[in-house]
Amino acid sequence: MGSLIIHERPSLEAPRMIMGFSGWMDGGDVSTGTIEYLQNKLKANKFAEIDAGEFYIFNLPGGMEQVAQFRPYTKIKDGLLVDFEYPRNEFFVDQESRVILFSGKEPNLRWDEYANCIFQLAEEFDVRKIYFVGSFAGATPHSREPRITCSLLNQEQKANLKEHDVMFTNYE
């Protein structure tokens, strides 16, 4: 798979992966902010990435406000291009804690190929559990205990989490 680029192959024993995405499930920057916090706290190093080229729409018809959110980040100062960045989709590793972190931008196109890049990396490094951190804004008072919801692959995992008072999602 050409879109997954592995720069280094750290030695890991049954690591876990924690993922965060900018986009729909990043209310209050909780998803990307959590990954950034863990990356800094653990001093995790980038070791792989997903090439952005095939997964994003960079040009749409419409007004400047709508179109700007789809373009690569560009900074121009005094008429000179200072910075230009495609969306980043990066994997970081902390070998001591056996954690792989992923921070990325939700794709606009080819979701299956994008997800396969993540799963390919997980398989190559024998990742045993994948966690996704996400949040969205809701009409919830600050005085109410935050709700934690989850989606799982099997009943065994669900049984393990029941004692932690999490809610299980319904989604179509």
C-alpha cells in the first residue's frame, strides 16, 4: 500500500494504539489535543505517516469561507509564502509505554483505503487494542458529569467495560 510510509520500525511488544482525528469528532480539540498532549508528555517520536495526496479534496466551488476549509494550510507574510502544509496523518511511538499514537485529519475520499493504512500499520506492529478519542459539542451543562460512550467489536470487550459505567453507542 503506497500511501502508508513507515520511516522506522521500532521494536514493540503488543502495543496499543490511541487515535485522534481533526474534523467532526474533535469538538473543543479534545481528540487532537489528547494526542498532542500524550505525544509531548511521552516524548513520542514520529515513525510513520499516511500520504495525504489521495484522500482529500483541495478545491471546491463556492465562497471563500467554505472553500478555505478544504485547502492545504498556507501562510503568506508580506507577499511571501512562509508556510505550506498538506493535512498531516502521523504515527508516533513511545517504546517504553508500548503506545502508538495517531493524529490525522478525517479523509474526504477513499475512507476504506485510509482505514486500511491504519490497520496495515496495526497489523505490522502487532497492535492488540485500538482506542479512539473523540468529542462533539452538545447542549450539556458544565455541572453534569461528562458521558463516556464506546463502540466495541465483541461481547467480551463489552463485559469488561460494563463495570466502568460507560454507555454503549447506537449509530447507523
